[in-house]
Amino acid sequence: MTPSQIASALVAASVDAAADAAVAAPLDRSRLQRSAPLAPYTTFRIGGPADVLFEAQTADELATAITAARWAGVPWFVLGLGANVLIGDRGIRGLVIRNAAAAHTISATGAVWSESGAVMQDLVLDTVRAGWSGLEHYIGIPSTVGGALWQNLHFLSPAPERERTMFIAEVFDRCEILAEEGHRRVVDAEYIKFGYDDTVFHHRRDVVLSATFQLTKADPARLHQILQENLSWRGSRHPWLQVHPSAGSIFRKIEGVGAGRLIDQCGLKGFRVGDAQISHIHANILVNLGHATAADVRALVAHAQAAVKERFGYELHPEVGFIGEF
């Protein structure tokens, strides 16, 4: 499939979603779908359809799909594991690119190169087995490599004190991006400007294609112990995605106070709108009890914001991205 074929199909789909089958004739239907539901590709299990859904299996395909959409003047959105987002019930117009580019390697010196669609848990397990330390802190956090860089992935570790926040920036070396201007380039940490839940990717339409991390040698037995400690600690404080789908923390951190603590003190744990509920385990996490809609979640978010504002005077700002049409 060439960029021009993708571009022509995208133009047709964006103009008329009911265009006849001839529009998709030159395309590989196993890789490009029209009117594809997005809920199965999000950790919230919520979301309407994409006009066009394309699965990119390599970094080159990811870059090609984005470039094709730009050429066609079609809106586009890159979806990784679908964590930290709420997709609207009416879905996303234009092209959604599901990033499944997952190739990765570990060198004899501890340099880990990975395409941006690789799942962080896969990298964690592979590096721990090989005796390399630096990624073990992020076990159990649903994210791709691209998502980890986008948000500067972080976790309170190590046990037992858990007094320090470990950031993915600490082991980051460099990454290749498709820049907003359309060219590919390799950039370093100075360009990315890592902050707390913030990077340059929040402010520019650059896309991570691949990344390199530098790890240090360690005892695999000790690393496995850290995995178990982190999984246990996280599991006791966060609802299991397999049972109660969620998008992770719904509101941004309020330094020294905690958004979840404020919501809890309003007596809102367990409060629900439709099938969207404030978790009994963590008040800053909203869960899908089975058939929640994006509208349910938005209403629950608004209720929590109003309650906290009325009782404590604090403004709660969503950390989760609201994507598409609601």
C-alpha cells in the first residue's frame, strides 16, 4: 500500500463514510478498516468508531500513514494502548493509526532500542530477564514506549519507602521522531523537555517513531523482587483493568493535597453515573462497570469537579485526554 493509495482512500472516507466498496479496493482490508469501533483498543473500553483505522506494524509504516494523512488534509490521531484517553461516543473523524510497531533489541552494553508501539511491560520483562536495570519500576503500568515518553512515565519506587518518583527520563538516551514539519530526526532529552506529566509532545504534533534507553547491569533476582513488590503495591491501590476498565488517574496531581483525597473526602467513592463509577479503591480513578459511555464519564467528571469546588475551593483539571466527538 503506497502513501498515495492511503491518501486517496482517506480523502474519500472523510467526505462520505458510506462511499462504495471501490474506495477500499486497493487497500489491504486486514490492515485498514472503515467505521471501526475504538472501544476495544482503549483501557476504558469506551469509544465510538474511527472513520478509518489503520494498524501500523513498523515505525516506517507509522510515519507513512501520518504523512499520507497530512498530504490528504485528513485529521489523524495515533493510538497506542489507549490508556489515559477517553474517546467520545461518536468516535474520531479522519484517520486513527493504531501503533503496533513493537520491534526492540537489547545490546551487550545495556542500550535498549525500541519502536514506539512496543508495550512497556514487554520491555520491562525482557530487560529484567537479561539483568538490566532501569525499566523495572514501570511494571504493570499500561503504556507503549511512545506513550511513556509522551507523559514522562513515572512511579513511586523503590520499596519499601517509596519516597522518590522514578521517571522514564532518567534512562532515556534519544529518540527518532516524525516532526510536526514533516521530516524525521533524532532528538535528545534537551529537545523533549521532560517534566511531570509533560513533554514537548504535549505542545507540538511530533510523533515518536523509536527510542533508545541506557540501562545498567543488575542482579536478575533482585530485579524480579522489585517487580513483585511494585505489582503488589500497585495492585493494592489501583483497580484491576481486567475487571474494572479505566483510563488511569482522571485528574491532574494537586501538589500536597491530592485530587483523589479531595474526592474521597467528598464521600464520592462508589458514586456512579450510568455504568461509570468512582472507584472504591482509588477516588481519582473512574471505572467502567460494563456498559459506561463517554457521556457517563463526562457527567461523573463534572460532578466530582463541582463537589470538590463547592467543599474545598479547588479546581480539578482532567489529566485524561478527551478525544473525538462527544
